Amino acid sequence: MIKFTTTILKFAEQGEKTGWTYIVIPVEFAEQLKPGNKKSFRVKGKLDTHAIKQAALIPMGDGDFILPLNASIRKAIGKRKGAQLEVQLALDESAFLFSKEMMECLEDEPKALENFKKLSGSEQKYFSKWIDSAKTSETKAKRIVQTLEAMLKGYQYGQMIRSLKKDKQ
């Protein structure tokens, strides 16, 4: 377990990361969590008093990693760019649990399940996390339907999102 205090940062112009709110996990702390590792890995712990699990640390190329702070995390901790944050992290080696409802629906559609299984693990997780992040049961059901339709078309997550945005226009 590592413990430290840091400042919340936000990318200005940084390619696909533009606008992301994040904290830096310095190389010396990353080394304590997973020695010699240069690839993304998952952690669990606390940000102030807010518990996190299965959170991805993303390498930045200089040995440091970043931990993105999405909207739900920022809301839970009640902090924004410039604020100080107490960080406690440990390596999270627990298996990822896919949305139970999504998997049940995929099992009812063999072609959709077949296409889902062809996706990389990270692509599969995008769909599951998107479904589980729904705030209402209606939104969750809608997202499951959209995921099934995307799987029947052989779409990856990004393709589905672009398709949904295009349909709204």
C-alpha cells in the first residue's frame, strides 16, 4: 500500500486526453505497487475517504503513471483541479466482473455473444462499464439493448458510440 498527498491536475491540449482530470502517480510509488512494470495496471484504495477498485493507472512514458478522475469520482470526493487529495493505493488483482444483465442478454443472442467474445478484454470492459454506469434502470436497459445491437453488427465500443451520436443528429 502506498500513501501520499497530491494535487489534482487537468490536461489542456494532450491529444485524446485533452480535458481529462487526473492525478500523477510518481515512478517511485508505481515501482512499489508493481516493480519494473511499464504498462497500464489496476489499483484499489481510497481517494480521501472515497473507496475505489479496478481503477486503471496509465503510463505516461517517463516512468510516472496517471490515475484519471472521472465525473463520478470527482463528485464523490467533491474536488476539482488544484485541490489536494489524500491517496492510498494498492495493486488490484481481482478479476473484472462483467455486467450480469449484459451477459445474460448476450447469452440469449448467440451471434452477439460470439462477436463480444472476439473483442479484446479492454473493449469488452468498455461496454460493461458503460452499462453499469447508468444512473437509472431505464438507462441501463437501453444501454444493454444498444450493446446487443452493436454486437450483432460487429461494432467495437467506439464505433457504437459514434453511431449513437450520429443517430441523434
